[in-house]
Amino acid sequence: MTFKELNLDREITSAVSKAGYEEPTPIQEKAIPVILKGHDLIACAQTGTGKTAAFALPVLSMLKDKKPRRIRALIITPTRELAIQIFDNFKKYGRYLKLRAVCIYGGAKQGPQIDALLSGGDILIATPGRLLDFMGSGYINLSQVETFVLDEADRMLDMGFIGDVRKIVKFMPQQRQTLMFSATMPKEIELLAQELLTDPVTIKVAPPASPAETVDQKLCFVNRADKNALLIRFLQSGEVRRAIVFTRTKYGADKLVRALLKAQIPAAAIHGDKTQGQRQNALERFKSGQYNVLVATDVASRGIDVPKLSHVFNYELPDEPESYIHRIGRAGRAGENGISISFCCSEELEKLRDIEKMLKKEIPLLETEYSAPLVRMPAARTASAKFSGHSARGGHSGRAARTDQARRDSRTGRSDRTGRSSRAGYTGRAGRTASGEHTRRTRHAKSRMYSSATSGGGFT
């Protein structure tokens, strides 16, 4: 099937052709006809499958012949990186249309974005908190919204934005088209869909937790102390053209960048404590090739869309198994091949078990000179036995190994069982940080930081 066969307007198919797209992806092929017919839609597809074009192309097509300069399409997305990415795509696909988009998100000066809103727009791309702020100030009126797109719904849930979404929906007409896109479909999102959508068509292009088929996944068992050396070995091998390295914490990301720079490997960090300018600067330099390595946290990872990304490294396994899918999905996008290499130390065996349980298969083991003698944790392993095998090099297992480890912990201030390290700033059972980036108690408050200011612009 071609884009012309999807009944898109000539101006849009011309823009798509100019962007280098030859034929629609499965999610685009299935979603675009449904949207053009005016149906509500629930679309579940893994990251990197072309979800943005799946809603952007039909939205542009439906708006092109109507009176411009009032907000008739609203796209809500959880992070500023995603907002910018969606905005750029609308500009690319709508280059031949007399439509205008405005983008508002946190971390940028409000003045230019207020000016963009006052100039009028047909399409608004926004993060929830900033949208509510501007609605409260009277800069935004949603009473004429015809199409509402909730993008990355599962991430909205993770970041505590669902309450904000419910508030925003109350200001839109009940008679509207609602489109929900999500990489995974937990029960909370299913309930939200029942609340917001009317007789929706459901599309599932791939299993909710299925990683891209074009990503070759590998696993390295390694001691925590050897992770830096192993990562540097990979990055200096000549096989890694461009890579994203994921850490669990902002502190860990900054610390790792310092180690890479010391090894003369150009790298930059991108996470929630960076200003919007710093994040955009790091991302642009990474895309341009000035840096070959970008170190990121999960919160900042959505919206990172870099072509020709050869590798994704999980320097630390994520706290939530679903985040593993989003991470490795940065590679293998648009049909390209990619490689994912995950590091796992003894403290992360439980996280590995949860990830492999979700994948319903074991990640192939890659032996290196830094390989640690660890054993995968079966799903049925009990808490009392789960630390056996951590000290295989010394021949210890079970209670004896835990006793020896406890003695070492008392001397070093580390706890192997909980993954705590006072030097690294870990405080929780699964290595969550004192900053609260991944703690449930502060998730909502922290995520609001992502939409505390605005940015925007348009296309004609």
C-alpha cells in the first residue's frame, strides 16, 4: 500500500514523499483510514513504528479545508522532547498547507510562546502542566477542539499526568474525536480509554511489550565496579557508531559522562535536572555527530528520535520492565537494525528476571573479559535463596555468601542486597535515588517540572 491509497490529500502525500517515506508502516496503514472516517481510536504499538505520522497525517488532512486560526486539534504528550518532536513532524508533513501549529512545554521562556498563541493556531501540541497553566491565564480556549490526541498514554500514567488530562478534557466539547496512542496498555489506561473514548476502534500492531524485531538484544553479566571499563571497551571498539546509554538516575548519568570524557570519549547527559536549552543543545550535538554518546535517564528518553543509532546500552537495568522496551526501541527505528547491550550486576538480577518474564524469553548472554559469574534468577526462586550464586568466584552460595557479603558491607558502607550506595546516592530497595526521579511519592511533583514553561511556533 502507498500513502496515496490511504486517501490523503495530494499536498500531504507530496510532503511525505519529500520527507523520504516510501510506504506506510503497519500502524499508519491501519490507523489512518479509521481516523479519516471520524472514529475514536485506541492504538497500541511499540515505539519506533511511526505512531506520530499515524495521527499527524490524517489530522492535517481533516483540517486543511476548514477556517484556520482556532485550535481544532489538540495533542497532549508527556515530555518536552516529545512535544518538540511532534511539532517538527507536523511542520514537515504540513509544509504545503496553510495551517499553523503551536507548541508549548516546560523549560523555555513564556513570552515567545504566548505571542505564538495570540497569533492563533490550528493545532496545539502541549505538555499537560503547561497547558493547564496557560488555560488558567486565559491564553488557551479548547471549546472548538474537534480532534484530541493523547500520545504516549502509558508514560502519562507513569509520570502522574492522568489527573491533569482529566481536568483538560472537561474544557473540550463532548462531541469530538479522541485518539489514544500507547506503547503498552496497562489496566489503568484501559479504564481511562473507557472514560474518554466513544465506541473506539482498537488497533494492536504488535504485542504491548514486544521489542522491535530489528533490535539484536545482548546481556552482559558484570560486577558493578567493572561497568565503566566494560562500557568504555565497547565504545572504543570501533563497532559503535552512535549510542545512547541509559542510567537509572540523574546523578549516575552525570557521573558516567565525566568518566567517558576522562577516557576521551565525547559524551553528554540529558535528564530532568538539565534546562531545556541544555537538553536541546546536547541532543542537537548528538544528532550532528559532535557527540557519539548520549547518556540519558528514562524520563528524558521518550522523544529521542535519532536516525542511524547503532547501539543502546542499558548501563543500569530499569526499575520497571516496560522501560526496557522503550529504551531499546531507540535503536532499530524505521526498519533499521540496531543492537541493545544490557549490563547486569548481582544487585540487578531481580530486575533481569522481571524483564525476561515480560519478554517471555532469556536475553542471549554475551561473554566479555569482564564477565561476572552470575546466575539468572528463576521466577520461582524464593527471597531466601535469591542471593545464592552472587559470589561464585569465591565458591560461596546461600547463607554463607550473604554473611560474607554483610561483613564486607559493614566495612564499605554498601548493601549488596538492596543496591544502596551512599557514595552513589542510592536509597531505595531497587536502587531508587534520593532525588526521587523514580519514586512514586514524588513522581507527580517531579514530572510537573517538565511543563513549567512554553515553546512554540508554526508553519504556513
